[in-house]
Amino acid sequence: MTVSQPLALYVHWPFCVSKCPYCDFNSHVREEVDQARWRDALLADLAHEAALLPGRRLGSVFFGGGTPSLMPPETVAAVLRAAEDAWGFAGDVEITLEANPSSVEAARFGDLAAAGVNRVSLGLQALDDDALRFLGRAHGVGEGLAALETAQAAFARVSFDLIYARPGQGLAAWEAELARALAFGTEHLSLYQLTIEPGTRFATLAAKGDLVIPEGDAAADLFETTQAMTRAAGLPRYEVSNHARPGAESRHNLTYWRYGDYAGIGPGAHGRRGGLATARHRKPENWLAAVDRNRHGNQTEDALSPEQRASEALVMGLRMAEGIRIDPARVDLDVVDALVRHGLLVRDGLHVATTEAGILLLDSILPAIARD
């Protein structure tokens, strides 16, 4: 990675109003948050990373969480001013903030846009009130769609998330829900099959047999229908779960998947800095204490071997429709060619990509082709 390539900055805001039963992200519920202290701590953490990554220009900033739309717009503005002062922004800098579609948070969209946010990722998650209750969401469909309308008026670019392959969700029901979602005309959709993550409330229910989600052929049918409908609507898959009009892909996430450098600040944030893997303290209080003590919240900083970097790049690159240029010293080309014959991969010289059939088997393909 050369210093001429844009850098990405990830800012983690860990707080949520409540914990969703499917969520294994680093999110926490707190009755009170000392906003001034948090703003100062984020700025200190940012300054630490900026000192270690000089001479770069930011191509993207992403406020993730947690629920970043709970951040005061003044804090968002302060972080963006500090980031621009430290690195400078590319002329087409993408500044994304994840948001919940509650009316309270939607009321802040204008102020967040004025603070510098130009892209919002809205957590609608479902277009069915029963499904939203099942997913533990605080909003209903009506409130969510009102927030989407507000977002489309406030921000230049809008994406929203949906979770499908829910218990009992048949193909016809998902087709109708996705058709409705595509009709809203956003440039980007993140469409995730529901997965049971360890340590979540859903995992506890699944272990008891009280929660069963579509798997096998049923899940594959839902995925294949999703691909066909989004392609027909002009939002093809560019990553396993992400769909966009050409040119409207998330540039921030493309930095991850193309294995570029990114700085991560805030509790639990990860980064990749010149061959080093960085990770912040996860618990908000521990991160704050570390910043008070050290002027940064970093917990670990590990040098990645060439083998580790090649493996990470391969994992990320094969998630994308565009694929990746492989290193023949790290990949078994005989296995790759066998998978090509089975229709799971395509290869042009040293450039390899997964097919629509292959993406469903990606977890099996990666260990099969990687050399030890």
C-alpha cells in the first residue's frame, strides 16, 4: 500500500438504546454518556493515528456502531474537522454514518448533513411490523419509511439494510418485500441473510430449538432470488451482501475488501496500518481509561506476516464480484482450476473471482485453495 492511495477512517460509537437479539457487534446500553468526555477522547484517539499515518489523504470516513445517529452532531463535526486538519479530504470524500430509523434520530439528519455527513446507511432491517418486533427493533414500518424519506431529502447518498431468511419467511414473501424495497430508488442496499451469532439472545433460543431459520436449499433459493431481482433493478451484487448502482458502491467498504489501509478509532475499532493490525479496547469504560492514560485507546498492535496479509487479502477479495489478483505462491492453482471446471470460480490469468454458485460456498472454497 503506497501513501498515494487514499486512507479510510472508521469511527466507532458503541452506544445503543437497546441490544438487538441478533446483534454481536460491539454495542452497549448506558443510561448516561458524558458527551464532552467522549468527544475529547475520540479526538485524542484520532490524533494518535494521524501521527502514525502522515502524508495520507482521506478517501472515506465511516461512523459505525452501535448507533452513531445517537452522536451529537457537534461531535460528528468536531471529528470531521480534526480528520480534515490531520490528513485532508479527497475531493470526492465519502462520509457515511449508520443511523436507526427512529423519528428522534431522523430529526437530527439535517444537522448531521450540515456537520459534513454525505451518505447515510439506514437500519430499516425489515418492511414488516411483526418481523421488526421479532428482530427487537424499536421502530415500526411507518416510522422507518418516514425516516427514509427524510434521509433521501437530507443526504446526497442513501443506503439501507434489510435482514431476510427469517424464521418462516417463504420465497414469495421475500420477493414482495424486496420488490417494495427496490421501488424506493436508493442507490445502495445491504441485504443480509439472518445468521445466528454466538453470544446473542437468538443463539440461546436456537440452542433450545426455539428458533429455526431457513438453511440449505431454502436459504440458497432466497439468495439466488435476491441476486436476480437486484440485477434486474440495476443494483447488482458487488460483495456478498451489498448491492449498488454502478459507481454507487460504498468506497469505504471497498477499502476493506481491496485490503487497503484504514485507521480505526473508538471502542473495539480495528485498523490496518502499514502491515500492522490494530485493535482498540472493546468495553467503552476500558477504552476511555486507556485514552486518559495513554492518549489513545489502542489495546493491541500486531505485525502481520506476509502469509497472514495474503490470506486476509484473499478472504476479502473473493467476497467481491470483481474478484482479486492472486499470488500463485499462496494459492493452489490446480484446485482453483478444478473449481473453475465445477463453475464455482472464474479465472483469467492470475485474476480469480467467485461465481454466483461459488459465493454460496465461499467458506469452503477459501481453505481449499489457500496453500498452508
